[in-house]
Amino acid sequence: MFLSVFDIFKIGVGPSSSHTMGPMTAAARFVEALRDGVPEQPVRIACSLHGSLAFTGKGHGTDRAVILGLSGLSPDTIDPETAEQRVNEVRTSKTVAPPGLPVLAFDPKVDLIFDHGPALSGHPNGLILRAFADDGGACLEEIFYSIGGGFVVTELELTTQNRDINTLRQAKEADRYPYPFGSAAEMLEMGRESGLTVAAMKRANEQVSLGEAALNDRLDGIRRAMDACIQRGLRLEGNLPGGLHVKRRAKAIRDQLEAEKMSNSTLPHVANDWLAVYAMAVNEENAAGGRVVTAPTNGAAGVIPAVLRYCLGHCPGVPHEAAHDFLLVAAAIGGLIKFNASISGAEVGCQGEVGSAAAMAAAGFCAAMGGSNEQVENAAEIALEHHLGMTCDPVNGLVQVPCIERNGLGAIKAVSAASLALRGDGTHFMPLDHCIEAMRQTGLEMNSKYKETSTGGLAVNVPAC
């Protein structure tokens, strides 16, 4: 199914695309449904969180996200600086006042339930929103699933999508988009037949809906948002919120690197340090609830900005216009992974988040450096292959340990994968499609303790003091 580059890269807020942006969007959609009209006038709203949203929702700010969504706010427009004030107002008044609706009773202590029972059937990230009339009867109920990367579907939408996926793809994509590849094999074959690069095919698909100038402007907007997030992360210091007392380190590391550069005392492996510090800057901002770009998720938001910044700022001769090809190719690979497997840590572990981000970044970097389609596919496969089996086990449910450093290592792996691919001719043993399928199967068989529930792995093996 066609996913736009702007579906993959969405501007929002931290700390989690699936646990923060998704629930906020779901709550806002529920409010919109109430505005469209229900049989009885609603007077109260309630919400229950299930599966991973219940187990790690506190650490990921899911409760805050629901409150903000019910207040009529959305991830792409919310001001992170005033969000906490709005949440406190709701907690104090025990009401929400979404635009276009009367004031509705909503006491987060009573009406926002973290249900630690079995997950809902559709996806590990589920939430149920209910609106009640004055007589206590429900006037609207909707089940939503936050399926990773900020994507949200209702139970009906999920059921329809799963049932009609092949029909939708063939009918919608083949008729509308000039290059409707749904697998890496199709992507390579279409490239051979057309003589076009992956970036050019992705651009042609995007221009079905957007003109060239508008597409370039929006791509530049995504790049600027990514770079602004890096800059904020490199500037700020102090402890991150959440109680673990994790210190921001990006600024101190960047200062060390700049000092070494001035004194001509850099070591050969310093490129890895720059990649890591750019990625860590983004994920420290994400952990603090700042504005980030899903790439393809918040938990993996540092990998692609770091590699893109490295590509444009550290690699001689790469023009800034190469950022467009980088983002288009990265989005193409991200769409294949999401369509054929998952980018949700709660569904397949961190291989679906940082692993996917590394594959996307490797492909984008390879394309920006002049790689062929076959080398691009090879770069993505190498990066993804060496994240297979990676668990999602955030300590205390916070997107901090191991997530921040993991993004740094993901960026390093991405560049290494692209470099290996560029030194070959594109022929290789394991196709990207098979690697994506291996990731899907691994995720299905992975114990739920290691899929964003914080009940196993590093999350239960922490320092005693």
C-alpha cells in the first residue's frame, strides 16, 4: 500500500510515536467524531489503555497524550512548551473543553484506566474511548490501535485493511501511481524497466498528489525540522524527566569533539562519534518531550537525521539537494518494511524501530553518495540484517535507556552498511525482502516481555542504586 514520504516522516512531539503521538491522535479523532454528532449529548468521557500502552504508558506520557488529544490538540501543531500547563488544568478541573463541544467531565484519576490485563486482539497498542450521556449510558465507543510511527486505525479500519490488503494495493496503487512497488524485488525490476533510480520513482509517485515545487518545499521542511532538533539537543544540558536522572550528554560530547578538531588531535574513528552525538541529541530531545520527526518512529528518530547531517556536513562534494533523494529513498524503504512487516516496537521489538531506521538511513545515504538501485537495496538489507532480534526493553518505560545510545549505534551501523554496499556491485546473497520477512517472523515469535512492556531484558536488570 502506498505510503507517502510525509506519512513516514511526520513532525510531532516526544517521547513516543506509538505511545504519545498515536494516542493523542486517537483521542483527537474521537473528539472529532463527537463533533460530527451522536444520538445523545455527551457529558463525560473515559479512556482505557491496553497492552503495551498500559504497561509502559506512564513512562511514555500516554496519559498526558490522551488528555491533550481530548482537549482538541494534535501532535503536529501542539506547542510542547505549553502542553504541561494544559494537562495540569485538566487534572485540576477534572474536565476537558475541546473546541466545538460543551465542557465534558473527565477526571484522569478515575476516567483514564491503565488496564494490565490481556492486550486487545488487534494490536499490542490498544485504547478504548467512550463518551457517556447524562443518564450514564454510552453514546459513543471506539477502539483504536496505535500501530507504530504515529499511525492510528480504528478496529474497523484495521479489520478492513487486513482483509482487503491485496485488493487495496492492486486497485489503488496500480491505477494511480506510476511505480507501485510493494516489495524490494518489484522496486528493482521497475527500476530496470524504466531506467530510473529509486529516488526518481518515489518522486514520480509523490508527484501524483504534489507538484515538484511543493514536494521539494515539504522535503526541505522535514530536513529543517530534523536539523533543528539536532541543534536543540546539542545546546541543552541537565537531567531528562522521568525519575531515572539520566543526564543529557550530547552537548558535552559535541564540545569535546569541537575542541579536538581545533587542536588537530582527532582520531580516525571520530566520524562514529559525530554520528552518535547527532543521533543522541535528537533522542535526548525526544525523551524530554520536544519536537521531533518520526523516522520512522520517535524511539528511532535520531538515526536518519544523524546520517543525513553526516552526509551533508562531513562528506565532501555532496550537494544539499541530495537531501531530497536521501529522504525519498529512506521513505521508500520504510514503506516496504511497514507494509510487509512492522515498525512498531510493541509488535516486533526494537528491530522494527531502530533496525528499520538504520535500513532506511543506509539506503538514503547510499543513494545520496551515488549508489545504484542494487547497491541501495543491498545497503538497506545489511543494516536491517544486523538488527534482527533486537528487543524493545526500555527501563522504567522511558524512552531513554537503552534508546538514546541505541540510536547512535544505529546511525553508525547505517553508514557502515552503506559503505560496504558502495564497495560492491549490488549483488549479494540475502535479498532485502527475505530479511524483512525474517524480521516479521522474529517479531511474531519474540516473547512479549521484550516488546515494549518493560517486563524483561534491560528493563528488569538495572543498577541497584
